[in-house]
Amino acid sequence: MTQAIFPDEAQRSFAECYPETPHKLVHALDRHALLEREALARLGETLPAASVEYNRGDVPIGVDDKPPANGLSIGETIRRIDEVRSWAVLKNIEQVPAYRDLVAGLLEELRAPIEAATGAMLKPQGYIFVSSPDAVTPYHFDPEHNILLQLEGSKAMTQFPAGHPRFAPDTAHEAYHTGGGRELTWQDGFIDEGHTFALDAGEALYVPVMAPHFVRNGGAPSISLSITWRSEWSFAEADARAFNRMLRGIGLTPRAPGRWPARNRAKAMAWRALRRMKSA
């Protein structure tokens, strides 16, 4: 029988905290051949251009747009990550069969508590992050349920409460879900209100949907793997946000969607109906 990557204690902790409470887990995904640096450089060189992103990592916590490019290729960035002061992400690694099997196997271990809480596990995806020493991933949010597994090196993620308009205004959510960027406006006063989770190799962190966060890498190169999934609840929240933007555009001040377990069904259905009408 294959040894579980998430031991029993980690699975129990995840079941207790999912889907709204950030928490650390342990994992046993250690020195996997698909996740060695050279394998990742080759993966980056074979993925479509839209599936790779690599930028300067010596940036502040808050940026108004994506950080500047580093002038290198994705392969060079990963192979020279010790020295190039950058971070790189390989997106949707499940496009490649071997990586799809890796992501699917990890998520299968957690399927039961996920589906008991938020229903069917939808759109499973994987992302690999390769970061230089002391690199910063600026303040942003993401639309998926996410577990970040630290594989090599260390980093610290500072998270802020998901759905709280102080840290991510409703208008920022609405813009994101209608095609805008995920970067958020940083205020220095936020720092004392976040929760910082330090991650070493062999540790993982659950990140709730749309929880604002930023990441500081440790003093050595870092490799991490994010396994993500969506739920009907997360899609409904996103569609309700998009509907709210339309309402705001005609001069109304709509109420923000509720966090889980609120279903946000009425606004989500209205937005989906409008979208179908536009595409007909």
C-alpha cells in the first residue's frame, strides 16, 4: 500500500478546519523526481507561454500591477534561481500527464472532507513556485481553495481574513471576477493584523478562497507546490461578485456576498443567466 502524503493527523486537522480556517499541515512529499529543479526547468520550457510567469522578486509587499520581468527565460530563471533575485510560477501543471497524476493523487487523499463540506471537488489544478532567497510575492488574493506544500527551503506567508473589506474592498473582488488583476492595495497599517505562517520543507498551509496574503522567501532558494480546487460555493461567490459590479455600474450599492456556508445562489444564477444571454 502506498504511504499517504498527508498523514492521519494532518487529514483530521484539515477536516476540522476546512474550508474557512487557515492552518498548517505536515506532508511527506519529499524529493520527488518531478519536482527537482532541472525537471522543473524543463517543464517550464515545455509549457505554453500563458502557463509560465516569472518576475523580479526584489519588490515591495504592495505593487499596483505585476512585478517587472527579469530579462531571462523561464528555464534560465529556474536553473539560476539562487542568484537572479526572482520568483517563477509554473501554472496548470496538470496539463502534463505525470504532473496531473501527482496533483490528483494528493487531492484524492483529501477528497472525503472536501466534498463533505463544500460538495464536488471541481477544476483541480497545480502550480509550482520557484523563488530566489528573500524574494517577495506581493499582496494579492486567489479564487481557489489552496494547499501550499513547501518542498525545499523556507518561506513565510502572511494571511489576512478572507472576505473582510478592510483588506480587500468589495470593488476589488468585483473587478477581479470581471477580468481585472488579483493585486491588492497594500497599507502599512495592515501588517499587525495579519497572521504569519512560517513554512519549512515538509510543511504545508491551507489558504481559504480569496484570503489576501503576501509571501517572503527565506534565505535559501525555495520550491513549493500549490494544489488547488474550486467548489460550487466558490464559483457562486465569484458570480455574485460579478453581478454586484453590474449593479454598482447602474448606481446601486449592492450587499457583499456571504462567506461559506452562504450559497449566494440568487445573484449567481442571475449573473449566469445574463452571461448566457450575451453569448447567445
